Amino acid sequence: MAQNIVVQVGQCGSQIGCRFWDLALREHASLMSTTNSKKCIYDASLSAFFRNVDSKNTSLSYPSPIHTLKARAVLVDMEEGVLRSILASPLRDLFDGEQFIRDVSGAGNNWAVGNRFYGAKYRDILSEEIRRQAEQCDSLQSFMLIHSMGGGTGSGLGTFILSLLDEIYPKVCRIVTPVYPSKDDDVITSPYNSVLATRELTEHADCVIPVDNDSLIDIVSRCDSSTKIKDDGRRPFDSMNTIVANLILNLTSSSRFDGPLNVDLSEIPMNLVPYPRMHYLISSQVPAPFKITTNSSIPRNINQIFRDALSPHFQTLRVQPNINGVYIACGMIIRSKTIQMSDIRRNIDLLKLKHMKFVKWNEDGWKIGLCTVPPNGLPYSLLTLANHTCIKETFVELKERFTTLYRRKAHVHHYTDHIELNDFEQARENLNQLIEEYKQIEQTSGLLDTNENENLSSTNIPRLNFGEQCLNDQWPPKADRVVPTHVVNLDLPATERWKEISTIYKSEIIDLVDYIKKFVVEISPELQFLISLVDTKLPAMADTLPAPYGDEMKGISQATGVPLGEIVLYNIFYEIFTMCTSIVAQDKNGNVIHGRNLDFGLFLGWDMLNNTWTLSEKLRPLITQVNFTQNGQVIFKTTSFAGYIGVITGMRPGVFSISMNERYGLKGGYIGLIEWIFNINRKQSFVTFAMRDMLTTSETYDQAVKYLAEVKLTAPCYYILAGPKPGDGVIVTRSRNGSDDIKPLGKDNLWFLVETNYDNWKKPPFYDDRVTPCIKCMKTKGQNQVTFESLFNVFSSRPMLNKLTVYTALMEPATGRLESYWQYCRDEDAPCVPW
């Protein structure tokens, strides 16, 4: 786990810092137990901001019992007041004396005094204390600098420290949270200080997340009913500081706590800052970080969370991205136990369609973090970081205020003891250049309505910072990756057919069923009903299924000792969520080959230790190739999971092969289940049972395509088929009631078809684009390389191979050849995308 050092400078920075340390301790304490000593430990998440020291002040590694926590911080102020109050507060034990760097006379609201005078005076002391803090980190991830822009110490000495960090630790991420003054700020020289400091931020920071006092006051007055704005104009600084402190906590949450999609702080500038100077991000937090009992900003539902994320009401800077300018990039860090990636996908698509305008060259410039630990006292939070050209309006307004003073050289003489007039000119020119750079983005890139996305080539879509591959050296797979083959004899009574397989895999089936019961609701809250029905409705459901499926499930239940309701759950589970990549390709001689990767287990338990999906790892030992025989002959073959009676991948030798992929974006899986269970509609087939019916009864490729195009289904899906003759290949895009599209091999003069989980005539979403790299890799291989070897290399290349991939199956309908191999996506080989 990486560590972060907080440098809080000046009165404003120190007060926000104090609130941050208080909230950070409360957040981690809420995850511990006063009755369970095993939970009261110093762990990786605590180490991000704290050291654990013993009575001799020796740092202890994690995990270890908590002795005394020390903040990874440097506290700087040239007036003693705030730092003295910290030493008198309950937080005093978090800090050693060396961490306080202070003077008594202050900087007099003068950037030049803070930057040039105190910077030179305390350079060595600052360097030594920063070095001391850095050496106490195992893996230093970032410096987080907090200071004001209007005063002398914050703006002047704060930006001096920033330049010092750039000089000493140029490769460590520097994230700055500066507080810009209000328009009616009582510091007359604040425009000078802000413009001079902005030049330093532009040159030396990696990422700047500015906030302004006016916006903070607006959020407090709108959302926190417990805080009243004083009639005498005094500001609610405690509540304002809470907003900024929570911004930092939420920003770092995805790197401190478990989650299916973690984000290191270094990834923020990497993904959201395409140009080094344009690193200013507009932030918003939903809901506002106040107590639920007094908080009027708690969204009513998940969709509202995302809508509010773009609302100016929750932004910490007074700008209008919904009216002016264009998005360059956008990041979202979600903290929730209940919000799923499917919710994120759906809402991002809606936001892009209706509310967001992106530059053409980076229309999918997103970075998403998903953390399963919600903020303390709230059910969820969404932090949005937008790189948007409308921020130039803040700089335009700041330049106008600066020019009003500087035109008459008012108060300049207070500065010229330490700097030259040329410094003012350079700072103003820097601001002008920054404004022009944002204007140029708008002029040269244009404003792109995201509903134009369908007309753009999908080859411009980046994945979430994971590389693409097109490998050539993965064939042949090692012998220990060959999936074993078993036989199901259709001549036996239905209750006896799966006995041998079920007995062999009994313990694995039991383990997986227990896990499914635990995590099935993670797919969608609507699926909670399945768990409640396991012991009531589901056993009886076996009798409602067409023969022979109910009796086969009863036989598996008898062989494993698993209750029938749980076996039914295990079998219908695959109807709901199956991610895949399927390919049908034809060589120049007309030979057709069919392959698929099966990906399964998304969001059903992320193993932080091994960086794997827990359900995917539990599924892999159950994978088996099954030959269904009758009268001693193989009727059809499948690659499936032990105890699962439906078909996801199968082939009728010499006739056709088939794979099924889930179709995202349309409801149907759980709705069809509800209709079946409660006898609302049983004139439909389960998706994978329809495949087995077709394998059993269809004697030609054309019959199979016709059947799968017309049969009524419980869920939408894609059926991908290949046949033994040249041109035999098709993608059947299914709704529940019929086919929405049938795409044959050879359409658009392509010698191959690729299907994942999205309609093939639409552009896939940026966060799950396996189609583009797959097509690119297939074209690289060429039509001369349509073999098991070449397809296996494609399926073994990232992102077709990902953390969810459990097997690759290769089929040749003409010869009846079916080979299946366990797949593993290991980070030590190359960074592996989670899905």
C-alpha cells in the first residue's frame, strides 16, 4: 500500500488539515471494533496517512496492533495561533515537534514575503522535515498540499514548498487543493497573491483541485440545516473545512480501501490531464458530507446521485460546465456497498447522451474508481473530477480583479522589496496563456454532442489505462490447462445422468452454491427475491421445467446432498450474468472455426490479496467438457460447469457450433425468472436450455439458426453459430420475443465475426471495449491464419483475456473438433483489466 504526505500551510491549510485528520481517524475507527482486538490493527489502509509507533517512537510495519498513530504530515505557518491551538487539541499526539515549522510575525498577506523571504529562510528546515517524512514511507505515492491563495503564507510559502517538492521529488505525484478567496475578500492584495501563486501551481503541480469560499458557503447554506450563516457575516468555517477535508478523503478512498476498481492517486493526472499545464480539475461531492439527520442533499436514488454530480450546486468552484465550454476528461470515484458497475455504466451513458459535451479527440476520457467502503456516516458518495474548459472563467475573473489593482500599481511597493515588477508581468502573462489554451481547446476541438458518438469509429476508444495485446506465442497451452472430459449418457434415466459428474465435483459444487447465495444480490438488488425463494418456490420450480431438466436437477441434488432449491438456483444463475467474447472466422479455403472466451463473476467478491474475482476462481475448478451420448454415439459436446445442465458453449459434430453471450442494456434475465417462478409466463425458454434443445433436435445449421431466431426466451442474448460449410456463420441478436438482427459471416466483406456483450451495430462503451482490440488483432493475424492456434492467441491477448476469463473453447464444426482450456490472466505477465 502506498503512502501520502499531507503538507498543510498557513491558517487556512492548517485548519482544513486539522479537520482532515479528525475525519480520517473517525473514518478508520468506524471500521474497527472495540470488542474485537483483531480488528483494532494498523493495516495497509491506515498506513496511507498514518505511522504506527511504539513507546520508543519506532515505526511498526503493518499489520500490527495499534500503539500510537502519527500523521504523515508537515504543518507550516508563519503565525503561531492555529498551530498552538492544534497542540492544545485532542489531535496533538498525532504530531511530533519536528513536524511543526513556524514563525511568529506572519507574512502580512504578501505572496512575496511568504515565497521569497520565508521560503529562503526555512528552505533547509522544510527540506529536512519533508525528507524525514518521506524516508518513513515504504512507497511514497503523493504529496497533498493544502493552502489558501489569498493570504501571504498560504499562497507564497505554500507555492514555494510546491516548487521545492518538484525539485527534490520530481517523480512523486503532487496534488494541490488551493482555496481561492471570495470576490468580497477582506484581503485587498488577494488578487496579487492569487495570480502570483497560480503561476507556481501551473508550473509545478501535477494536479490542482481548486475550491473557492463562495461555493463552500453556498453548499453549507443549501445542504446543512444544522449550520446557520451568521448575521454578522462570519463564515461557517467548520462546515466549509469539512467539505474540503472530505474531498481529500474521497479522493484517496479508492487507493486506501478494497474495491473492484481501485485508483492510485498517480492515475488521476495520468488519465485526466492530457496537457501538463491544463491540470485544474473541478470537483463536486454528492451528497454533501454532513450528517444524515441535517443533510438535505441525500439523493433519492442511484440515478439522482449521478445527475447531482454535474450540478453546480455541489461544485466547489463557481463555474457552469453545463452551460459553457467542453469536457476534456472526467473522473468519478464512487464509495458504496450497493452501487454496482452496471449502475455506473447506465448512468454514464445517460450523462454523456444528455448532459456532457466532450472534445472530439477524447470523447471517452473517463477514469472510474469504485470503492466498497462508504464514507463514515453516509450510505455512499460520488466524487467527480472534471477537466473542463469552463474553468477559464475563474481565471478571467481573477485576471480582471488583478488588473483593476495593477493598472494603478496599487500596493505594489509592498512586494518590490522581494520581487521585481517583471514577476507581476510574468504571472499575468501566465494567466493569459492559460486562458488562451483553454479557449484553443474549445475552438480547435469543437463542442461534441455525445449523441454523435454512434457516427465515430470505435477504434478511437481507449480502455481504462490497460494495454492491448495481439500475442503470437500462447499456443500450444500447457497440458495442465486442458479441461477434462466427462460423459452424460442420455439413455439413462434423467435422475441418473449427472450422478458420476456430480459425485466427482461434489465439494466444489457445494462451495460454489454457498458463495452464490451470499453474493447473488450483488448483481442487482432485484435478485434478492431469489434467495428468499430458495427454500420455498425454487424446489417446486424444478417440476415446472420441461423434461428432462427438472429430473436432472433432482438427480444432481441427490448425488451432492445439496437441497433441490439451491441446485435450481445454481442452474438459473447463469441465465443472468455471463460476459463473453465470441469469434467465428473463415480461412481462404472456406474452413470455418468458432471460438469463445467465457468471462464470469463480475462484482461477486474481489480478492484484494490476489487481485482476482472470487467467483471466477471458484468456477474454474468446475469447468468440464461434456460429451452427450445416445446409443453409444456422441450427439453433441459442450464446455460447461459440473452440475450445470444448460449449454453456454456447444457443438453438434459435423452440423454446427454455438456460443451464447449475454446482451447488456436490456432488462430480461431476472424479469423472465420472475414470470416463470410465479407462473406469469411459462411460454418461453431459458436461454441456455433453448441451446440444449436446439443441439438435441436440430439436424442442420439452417434449422439451428431458425430455431434460435424465433424461440421465445426469458432473457435477451446473442447466439453465435458456425456451420460446416463456407459462409456458415451468424450472430443472432435476440430480444425476449424474437430476433432484432441477424448478421451473417461475410457481411461488409469481413471474413470473421466478433461479438461481446453489446449490439454489433453500435459502438461499445469506453469502459468495456473488447471488440475494437479483438478486430484489430484478427486483422493483424489475417485470413491465412484462421486456425486453433491463431484464435487461441487472440483469446489469450488482453483485453479479450481479463480477470473474469475462466476458459477458452475452440470448435471446428466440419470435423467435430472441440478443445477447451482453462484461462488465467496474471498481472505479472502484463497489467490485466478487471473485466
